[in-house]
Amino acid sequence: LIDTLLASLLPGGSISYLYYGNRLVQLPLGVFAVALGVAILPMLSRQAANKDFAELKKTLAFGIRFILFITIPATVGLIILRFPIVNALWERGEFLRASTDGTAIALLYYSLGLCAFAGIKVIVPAYYSLQDTKTPVKIGIYSMLLNIVLNLILMGPLQHGGLALATSISALLNVLLLVYFLKKRLGLIGGRLILISTLKLALSSTLMGIQIYYCDLTFYDPLASLGERVFVLLGCIFTGIFTFGFLSYLMKNDELIFLLSLFKNRRRKS
């Protein structure tokens, strides 16, 4: 609400740029982060009720690692392919090139906070499982206040991009505080494994990013027909997914092994 109010003070189209950019970031959040948060809450609650805090920490750590497995490459993909994604989805009719550029800027800055947005959805259920609903609310209020302050600071030099960046930074503070107070309460929560997994994901996502960057640079034409643009964009996305998956397999990423085992078990049951 505050972002929209402040965006109304900026040049025309700013509210729409933020809306469309936010919709794209919400896709991986809704499909993966929210679903995972809902899925692990009963498990965390059962472990907390049994006072099995060792297993609770393992479950939470794996949840964090798994959501990073999804959101780190998604962040890289959204940043690099932000222009072709917006161009292929919406640039037609009244949605002109200026609208594409403005929405791509919003998507860039929102994407920087994707891992934090998703992390909140996974970590907050751990507080709920411990019967603590107050701490996430307090942290959320502090983050919102920081968001407002950063909005006022950044909206001048970065326009609507500053509002999106302020949202991402405040989400990062939110997730860091959530982890800090949870660690204070439960002790270590598998930070070493999370760090190792993050480094592997960063490397494979970087190599994937180089590949989709050159795919976009070589094949994507923003003036081509809609069908051709969509075809090339999907080609860049799926080759990027394949590259990331192959590199993760070579690095023996635990989250990929978990996904593969899920698919195998489902095929056996079917």
C-alpha cells in the first residue's frame, strides 16, 4: 500500500511497472516457497511437540537449502532474461517499449530479494511450530519501517526501481533477523551445510547465467513475431534449466538427488 502511494508521486506508469515486476517474482514464490512452507509446517510442529529439536533443525535446514536450490538460479534467470520475459509477455498494444524497460527495471530490483522473500516463507513456520507468533510479527514491523525509510531515500535517484530495491533490502533484513533469533533459541541450524550448498548453487547458477546470457544475445529479437519471441525465450529458459541441472548433478547436489528420488518413488507408486 505504501509502495503504491509513493509510486503515485513518480512519473506515470510507475505503479504499473511495480505491479507487473512483482507478479513475475511472485511466480516462483507461489509455486515453490509458499508450497514448501505449508508442507513442512506439520512436520516441524510434530517435531516441536515431541521436543525433538535436533530433527526440527535438520528439517528447517533442508527446507532452507531446498528453497535456495530453486530461488538462486531463478534469481539469475530473472535478472538476465528480464527484458525478453517482459517483452514476450506484454509488449503489444498500449504496452510500449518504454513500459517494457520500466517493468524490466522493477523486475531487476525485485529479483534481488527473491531468496529473502522465499526464505521468510520457509523460516516463519518454524516459529509457528514453536508456538511463537509474536517474533515474526515484530520483525515484520521493523522490516516495514526500514522499507518506508529506504523508499524515501531511494525513490529519488532510482525512481520506481528504488521502491523495488527497498522492498528487497527490507526482506533481507527480515530473513536475517528471523535466522538470528531462531539460532539464538535453538542453537546451530546447519549453517555449514547451507553455506556449502549455497556456494555450489552460486557456481552452477553463474555458469547457467553465462549460457542464457549468450542465448538471449544471439537468438532473441524483440522485434520478431510473438510466436518466435516466445519460442526463443522458452528455449533459453529450458536450456538454462538443463545446464543448471547437469552442473548440480556433477556437483552431487543433495537437493537435486532428493528431487530425483521423489520422481523415482512417484513413478514406482504409479
